[in-house]
Amino acid sequence: MYSESGILNLTGTGALIGMILMLIVAYFIGNVSPSILIGKAKGIDIKKEGSGNAGTTNALRVLGKKAAVATLVIDVLKGTLAVVLGGVLLGQVTAAWCVAAVFAGHVWPAFFGFRGGKGVATAFGALCGYLPAMGFTALAIVVVGVLISRRMSFGSILGAATFPLVAYFYDKSFVPIGTVLAVLVIIKHRANIVRLIHGEEPKLGEKKKETGK
């Protein structure tokens, strides 16, 4: 999708320094947390409400539909922005690593005590910035999981579990990064997995609060 060296066309040490700087930029783009910022504007610390997660599902339960939509859109777009910026400026390899960097910035934001969301929306946006077909295939699997279970967590876990296969189909070089992302998403959903096993995970639209963090 992107050229080998990007429009900056850096080589050698310059390319390495450029890539490192771009990954730092991507990480801090990932730090932008709409649910935390919207919550603060309403006098609510979303990290202390509901599941304690700064993502779309908890924003819906704690802050309402408008906040959830804003959280989803911004989380997706920041992932896309970071990867496209890296790819256009520095090429395909940097774009691939920017997927990991912006994801890390969302999940462990330095600006918010390293407590962010679970990374699904940002990962989708980043994947679309890297290779749209791969991103939308992963999204389709997530949607199927949600429709079957009526639980966003189940769809996210299903999407993560199958993603290494999706990455292998579209871009074998991305499999190592994709596998790490998948494992991290599943780890971030470990409390949801326990609740799913015990039949305690609330379905979409239910008001019951999650007790795990």
C-alpha cells in the first residue's frame, strides 16, 4: 500500500531515527482518550466507573450513547491517522510498526497513568490505515461474534483469536505484529473471559455493571 521508503526517502541512520521518532508520535496519538476526556468534562472518572475501562462499551454504559459514538469514532480515526502518517512519510515497514505503537499508546497511555482501553477500535483503525481489506475482514469477524452472542467482548475476543490467520492470508510479514496484538487484546479481556465462562457477562443494552477491571 505504501512505498518502501515513503516521501521522505530517508536511508541508513536517518531512516532508523525517522522511524523511531514516528513510532513515538504514533504512541502519543494513541494516548488521546476521548472517553476519559469526555468523562472529565462531565465530572466522571470513567476509570472508576463500570468496568473501569476507557473504551466504547464502558463509555456507553457510563456516559451514554453520544459519548460512546464519539469514543468509537475518535479511537478508530486516531489509529488510522498514526499508521497513514507513518506509511506516507516513511514507508510500509514504519506503517506496520505504527500499528503496534498507536495500539500501545491507547492501551497504556502515559498521559493517563498507563490505564487506557482494550484497544479493539484503535486496532481496527490502525489496520485499516495499514491494509483496509485486512482491517475490515477482522471487523466482520468481530461483528459476527457480537451478533451471535450479543456481547461486544465475545466478538472482540473472537476477532483477536482469529486475527493471526487473517494476517497470514493478507500479509505474511505482518503475522508477528498481528499475533502480538491479538494476544494483548485477549489478555486485556481476561476478566470478560472469566465472566463469559460463568455466564455473568452482560449483553449489549443491559445496565448491569461489570465488576472486573
